Amino acid sequence: MRKFFAIALTMTLGCTLALAQKKGKAADAEKGKEVFQQCGVCHNADSDEKKMGPGLKGLMKKDAMANGKKPTEANVSAKVDEGGNGMPAYKEMLSDEERTDLLAYLKTL
């Protein structure tokens, strides 16, 4: 059941990202940096040293995230949405645009 949910969530996020791009709105890393400010309480952006959560410098270039999954847009989005291991879920707190901008920012780290 968990696998089904994860697959469904990944497909939903992929469609959401595709629709955002289709509307002509490019992701904005600068706006994503602003969104990240609330994440910066627990995560370092400028190093991979752990704060409360793992440091995120070079996140998208790593072989795996702390949960063992490859850091793809879908997997990172799912982690942001679902939270876990002390991280709150942001699914209801972030708009699709904010999430897309946050991913754009995380790619710059």
C-alpha cells in the first residue's frame, strides 16, 4: 500500500510540475531561496553538515538522500510534502509555485 501511495504521489507531483512549466511559469530560484528560509532553521544550505536535519549543499548531486532515495525532483518534492523523521510535512503549507521555486533553489546548492 505504501508503494502504491508513493507511486501515486510521485505521478501527481510530476504532473503538477509539468503543468506549472506548461503554463509558462519558469521556476524562480530566488523566490525559492525565500521559501527556504523556513527550512534553514533545521537545514544548512551552505554545507552538508547536519543541523537538526541534514545539510543540503550539493543535494541534487548526491547519490542518495538521508532516506536512501535518489535526490530526484519527485523524491525531494515527496520528502518536502510528507516530511518524516522529525521534519514536518509541508504539503498543506506550500503552494505548487512555492514548491517548484524551492526545488529550483535546491538545485543551485
